[in-house]
Amino acid sequence: MRGITKRWVFNTFGVILIILFVLVIAFAIIVQGFYYNGIFQVLYGRSTELVNIFSDTADFKETARDYIENFPDKELMELMAIDDKGNVFITTTGFTPDNDQKMPDYESALKSDDYYADWHGSLSSGENVMALTNVIVDNNGNNVGAIRYVVSLEQADRKIFIAISAVCLIGLVILFFIFVSSTYFLRSIVRPVREISSTAKKIAQGDFDARINKFYDDEIGDLCDTINYMAGELGAADKMKNDFISSVSHELRTPLTAIKGWAETVQLDGCRDTKTVEKGIGIIIKEAERLNGIVEEVLDFSRIQQDRMVLIMDNLDILAELDESIYMQRERATKENKHIVYDEPEILPPVLGDRNRLRQVFINIIDNALKYSDAGGVVNISVEQVDKSIVITIADNGCGISEKDLPKVKQKFYKANQTVRGSGIGLAVADEIVRLHKGTLDINSAEGVGTTVTITIPILEPEAEEPEESDETKE
């Protein structure tokens, strides 16, 4: 027994047990008080009649003998007559009185102003009794004798024991049902928790196909659904990570193969063919730049993941950065028989941003637009000011993005189209850079129609000029 079950037994069940124990003790005290008080009232009622019986105290012994011999309740209680010396001279039992038996009630009655006292306890024989003594005095207040009533408490104790036993039995039945129902309830918690723990260990070890059976439609069931959902998301993320590693490996291998091949060609040629050497060096430089771009993209993503990307912010003309990004892609577009249509506005307000990072975003989006467009495709780029923001729209008429892939394209490692080169982190990096500029990057697309990317960057707000002090203020 451990864990939740152990805590429940020591906490909840223990508290219930203590409460029931206290209730039983209280009930026992109340029942005993009820029975004992009833017996005392009977004894006290009998003692009050002595005032009339012993109105004449001149012949106490004779009156006492007559009272005891004619006492009607001999079967219920024992009656004793005590002389002024403290010796019992007659009882209702008919046996020789035992003057060695202690009588605490008699001794207390002698000292009492009311001339009576009660006591309950055990006799020398071990019998539990209740006794009440009423001292008889003459007109001068002198002790002439006493009458003592003694009742055995065995029958009362037996009834008290039966009542307490019945209550204890009821308490045990209650505890039994509480234990059974609570055990069932605890199992309904412990079993799912154990399965959750077991499944979570499997998930932690990389088994993302592990699932938890949903036992109940409650908070535990919600937890099972959440962990199953988490496992699915981790599995998807793991798959995207593996695809990313595979994609980056392929992306790195392609330029490395070209660099190695042309380097070997130039080496074997011995620099005799100038054109071959120039072509090879050009390809090596181009592929080295491509490798550098891939590495930088991965490093940028790592900085974003560790929240270490630092922007060098400055006032800049966003049109100049966009122009340069388009210029860098025009030659490629021409080679691939694709067209970039750019309607450049005359002037726009400056923005506060990192010129290299914004240019990186523009190049990435334009590169994607060309990458996913067929030969003859058109990429339309427009810029305008909307309220206090610069809105840049880059739209293509390429293959588009399916409805199920569209919400995920900005997630890390996610690639909607596995047939096209790319690492799957370019959009994630671009989206984070725009977010760090307090802007937004939105993507709308329809499969077979094309994709539109809208980048919104806030313009640089001029600082509010401080009002000049008036002559009166200066004075």
C-alpha cells in the first residue's frame, strides 16, 4: 500500500475512524449518564419518603425494621438500616450484615448539610453498585441512624454494553461501506494514473505511438486525452525533426558534392583550361554561398529557439531593402523563365528595423514564391502605406498550399511540399524576425491557385515635440 492509497488511509480513513471513535465514546457517556441518572432518581425518590416514615425518631430501630420488612421493591434494590454507631443492624436480604464493607455514601451523608449522599463503585465482591444514604436526625439535629439504598448496576451496565456494542457494530458497518466505496473510487484513480505513468515513460523513451485507454469521462479522462494529444504532437514534431535533418543533410550534400567535384576537376585540369577554371571557381563560390546561407538559416533558428536573436535597429528606407532583395532574385527568375512584377511607390515613411534581417525576410519570401511557381509564373510585389504601417504583398500563381497544411507552414521543420528543396525553417525564422519588428506575417493560399504573403511593419513614429515654454512660464 503506497502512494495515493496510503495517504488516503492515513488521512481520510484515519480521520473518519477518529471521528467515529469520538462519537462512540460520547454516546457511551451519554447512555451511561442516562441509565445512571435514572437509577439515581429512583433512589432519591425513595429517600424522600423517609421524612414521613421517620417523623418520630424516638424508636428509630423499630420503625426501621418495620419499613425494611414491608419494603415493596426488595427485588430491585437492597435496603439497609444503620444505627447511630454506623453499624448495619438489618437488611432486606435477610443475611447477617457485613459491617466491614466500606460505605463512602454514608460517611459523606454524615458530613452533608442535607444529610444524604450518593456513591457508585465496586463492592469488595467486585459487583458494581450505586448507593444512596439518608441520615435520620432528631429535632436537636442529633444522628439517630440512617437508611441506605443499594442498587446493582450490572443490569444497567449490560444494557449500556449492548447499546454501545450496537453503535460500534453500526460504526463498523459504516466503515466497511466507506472502505469498499473508497477502495473502488481509489482504484478508479490509481489504475488510470498507473497507466498514464507507464505510457508517459514509453513516450519519454521515444514511443510516440503509445496511447492511454480513456477509462472515465472526467478530469482523469481529460488528462488521458491531453497526454494522447501530446504524444501525437510529439510524434509529429519528431517526424518533422527527422525530415528536417534529412532535408538539411540533402541541402548540404548537394553544394558540397558540386564544390568537391569542381575542385577535383580544376585540380586535374592543372589550370590549363582557363574557361573551365573560371567556371569551376564560379560554381564553387556560388555553392559555398549557398552552404553559408543554409548554415546561417540554421544558426538563426537556433538563436530564435534560445531567445538570443539580437536586432540592430536603425531608421531605414524599407523600399531600398526591398529593391535590393528583388534585384538579387531577378537574374534567377529570368533563368527559370519566371517574372517578377514590382509596382514601386515613389516614397514611403521610414521604419525602425534591422536592414539585414528585413532583407533576409524579403529574400526568403521571394525565393519561396519563385521556388513553388512553374515556368512562366508571375510573382507580383506591391507596397503601400495603410494607416501607421507599411504593407508589403508578395503573391505568386504557383502550386499553392493545401487547406490542411496552411495553418502549419510557419511551424518549425514543417514542409508542405517534400519534393521541393528547402529546410522547412525559413518561414519560421522570417515570421519571428517580423514579430521582433512588432509586425505580422500572414499567409493566404489556395491549392492550384497560388499564395499571397502579406508583411506588415509599423512605420517610425516621430517623437512628440516638447511644447515651448511661454514667456509667463519663464518668468
